[in-house]
Amino acid sequence: MSLPAPIPYFPVPPNQYDQRYFAELTRAFSTFAQQINTPGAWRATELTLTNSTTNVSQGQLSWNLAEETVDITMGDGVVQQVGFETYMRVKNDTGSQIDNARVVGFAGVNGEIKISEYLASPTANELYFVGVTTHDMPDQDVGPVTLYGIVRGFDTTGGAESWSVGDILYASTSEAGAMTNVRPTAPNPVIAIAAVLAVDATDGKIMVRPTIPMGLDYGSFDANTDQTLGAINTATAVALQDTLSSNGVTLSDSSRLNVSQAGFYQIDANIQVASSSGSAKTAYFWMRKNGSDVTATTRAITIDINGGYSTLSLNYTISLEADDYLEIYWAADSTAVTLDAVAALAFAPSSPAVLVKVTQLQL
């Protein structure tokens, strides 16, 4: 390791002429000149910054008196407050400008992370949310998006919503890129984006601190017609007809419950069994996954009431991969047993023959 050059001390002048003194003086000046031209590594224990209240040049630092932190002037006039703001470098490749203070999400990668205005629709992926723009981004612009910190200089009155200081803002479910102080409801994702710090038509402020819940899928389905067996002791799929609610779980082929993402699921089923004779008869119900029986899922019910009903409640938990499907199968030792729907009565609504709910418990 090279040692730092010695400091060129000047010799003490003698009382009378001394040729050696002038030789030492010349050497000292020569050493000083060489160090000025090639100073080597700069060392310092303190850095003094300007207190300028206006932006310094791009790539320079200044001291922010109000926030008591260092400001870094970046491209597009963006000033980052060190320690108080976090950005992601992104590219607008949408074909049009994305304005300041717009909610954006991941839109792909092409040398840079691409973004587009984000809409919190039922089909949106919560994990694709990125942040809030902190300046106007023309098409093809590359610059920072705020992940955490203050976004300034836009209308925070809320328009028809009338925002107030302290309001929590969410990703809009109706306008891509917008925020709303009305908390969304299922099946829309609920992504809390920011809190309002100052209300102003042109110089408003929000504090961006997103909370992104991990949305869980679900579905509810029923069958409102009777179901019979063609033969005894013959496995038959329990048919479903109507989708009552759905987010990521869908019905196909009359019996298949399809999941769109992997996870741990709970299946709850209520099945109304009817008997058309007074003899004892036993019906069996079980689960199939991707066409194969699931071990230890069979439940049995015995009914001997002629014209009577009995309701069987089933509960299963199972791990599934994306695009797996489930079915409920049944069989009986008599064809005099049916899955029976009850029409609406004068004093009560109708009752489906089968009601099935699929709930994702964990990703």
C-alpha cells in the first residue's frame, strides 16, 4: 500500500545567506507544485452543503433545512430527500404521457422496468402494483416513481369526493391511474396507497406508503334442480349450475371447480338429500382432484324417511396448484335417493339441492 506524500514543510530562514537554505526552499516549492497537479485520493471528515431553497443542478447535493436531510437533484426536476423517500427507476412505454401523482403498475421489461396506469379491477394482480409517479412522464421517459415518500404539486381536493387531510387514498376501481378515498369492496383489490397531507387544487401533498394485501380467491356455486342416480353404487359427479360469487375460482363442465392460483383451500358443501321410500338407504359423497379420488374424503348419510329430507354438510381442506380442479362425487345403494331442491314457499325462499363454497385460506 502506498503511503501519502509528505507535507512539504518550508525550512526556517537563516540569519545570513546559506546556499543550502535556498536548495531546501526550491525542493519544498517543487513538492508543493507536484501535489497540486496530482493531489491523489481526497479525504475529508465533513461535507458542507449549500442551503439553497431552489433546486441545485442535476447530480448535486443540497441541505434541506425544513426536512433536515440531504436533497439529491435527479433528472426531470425530481429532488429526492435522502432517508425519507424511496424510488424505483421505470420507463413509460405506453405511447402517451403519464402525469404526476398517478398510480402505476408493472407492465413488462424491455431494458427498463415498464409501467402503465394501474386499475384495481377484479382481474388485477395486486402484486403488479408499483407506486405513484412523482413527475410528468412523457412517452419513452425513464425516471423515478415513488415507492415511499411525499408526492407534491397536484390537485388533492378530490373533486366530487372532497378529500380532507388525513384521508386514506386507495387505487381506483373505475379509473386507471386514479386514487379514491372510498374504500373498495370485493371482488376489487383493496390497495391503500397514501394519506392526504395537504389539500390544494394545485399544490397538494400526499404521503405514499402502500399497503398491498395478498388477495385470496373464492367462489360460491349452487344447483337448483334435482339430481338422480342412473344406477346403484355408481360414481356420479355432483352437478352445479349457478355462480353466486367468484374471484379466481370458476365453474366448468357442470361440476369442475377450477382454481387460478396455487394455495391452501377450504371446500364447504351443503347437500340436501331426499328419500322416495321408507327403506334405509345410504348415500356416499367424496372429493376428486383433477379426476382422481382424494384419499379419506368420503362421507356417508343414511336416510329412511319416505318423502323426507336430510342435509349433509361437508368440509375439506386441500393444497392445490394453479389450474387444478375439484369435483364432488356421489353414489348410493339405492336409486330412491335424490339430491333435492325445494321451491320457494309462502313463508320461506327456495332451497338449492347443492351449495358449494371454495375459499383460499393461504397462498
